[in-house]
Amino acid sequence: MNRVSGRRTPAWALGLAGVATLLLVVEIGPRLGIVDARFLPPTSQILAALADRLGMPEFWTALGQTLTTWVTGLAISLVTGVVLGVVIGSVPVLRAVTASTIEFLRPVPSVALIPVAVLLYGTGMASTLLLVVYASFWQVLVQVLSGVQDVDPVASDTARSYRFSPLTRIRTVVWPTTLPYAMTGLRLAASVALILTVTGELLIGTPGIGKLLGIAQSSGAVASMYAYVVVAGLLGVAVNVLARVLESRALFWHPSVRGEVAA
């Protein structure tokens, strides 16, 4: 337990201290010649470049394009992952038939699909969307399958003995057990979807923050390049916070969430 003057140090304070330390190191390092300022400008220059970007309409357009791709890909992954996960997990034959296929396809890196995506869809949003959906879909599917497998056999047998319809059994028995797993899948998929969105924009040239980052790098605008890196990092933090908020609200009844609130 971390304490200052006998009191627990808030987690957010420790986080801010870590960020402040990093910013100070990046500011001092180039000025002392520890690193070449041509390749890593001081923090003050990066923040100045970020302020300039914030005043440009193209930045906000690119940010909107990145968020659109991210939201679209995540939504597709979430819906398909939950539906297929519940269906496959609820039917033992389907689970057995698809197990080897899932284990074969899941480890394939999404970036390996870039040539296929470009051949099919060019450099438009659909190409990056293919990468996002492929990467984040597995995060949801695997978690939902685990959740379905974790359903209490006694509860499942009781539902069958009372002749619950398949939809009623899913709603009253399967889904309450699976929901915590699905929310974990959502949290993982949200981060993965953002990573692949920026990666696709950077490598394919799909409009968005990643494309601006690549243009800044190729044109030698190093400070602006790092400014876009900072924006991508802030998006990642925001996505993680949003996913945790959604998880805590969806699982307000779950013992793990109630335990965190009580603590």
C-alpha cells in the first residue's frame, strides 16, 4: 500500500507523477545532448506542434475519420462476436467442429491481411475496417465462448427440465454468466480496434490520424509526428477509461464491481 503522510496515495496522482516524469525526461534529454533533438524534440516543441495541429481543420477531420473507423469496426466485432459466441458455445457439436478453425485463424496477425485488404478495397476506410474487425472479433468471440462454457450445469439442467425455450434459456441462464466475459472482451477489443485503426491508416493510407502521422514522418516534421503520437496515446487512454466505465455500469450487480465500489 502506498502512503504519503499516513494516507493512501491516489492512483491517479501516481499516474500523473509518472507522466510528468516522462515529460521532464523528454524535455531535458534533447537539451543536454543525451539524444539527438532532430529525432526526439523536447517536450515543449512537441506540445507546441500539438497546439498548432489542434487549430487546423484537417486535424479534427482526421480525428473524426479515425473515431468513425474505430466505432464501426468495434460495433461489428462486438455484435458478431457475441452472437456467434453464444450460438457456438451453446451447441456442443458446433463448438467441437469450429474449435480447430478458431485456433487456426485467431493467431493470424491482422497486418498480414493488409495486401488482401488493399486488393479488395483499395486505400479506403473498408481496408482498415477489415483489419479492425478481424483483430477485435477474436477478442470478443473467445471471451464469450469461455463465458458460455462457465454456465452452471445445474442451472442449465434446471432450465431444460422446465422446458425453457432456447431464447429464454439464453436470456435467463446463459447471458448473466456470459456478460462479465463479454465485457472483458469488449474492453480488450476496444484497445485492439484502436491500434489496428491507426496502424491501417499509417500503413495503408486510409484517411485519419495515422495517415497524418505518416505524412509528418515522411516530410521530416518530427515534432508534428510526435504530436500525432501523443494524440494516439490520449485516444488509447480515453478508450480504456470509457470501456471500464461501461463495464462497471453493465456489471453493477456483479460481486467484483461491487467490491471495487466498496473499497
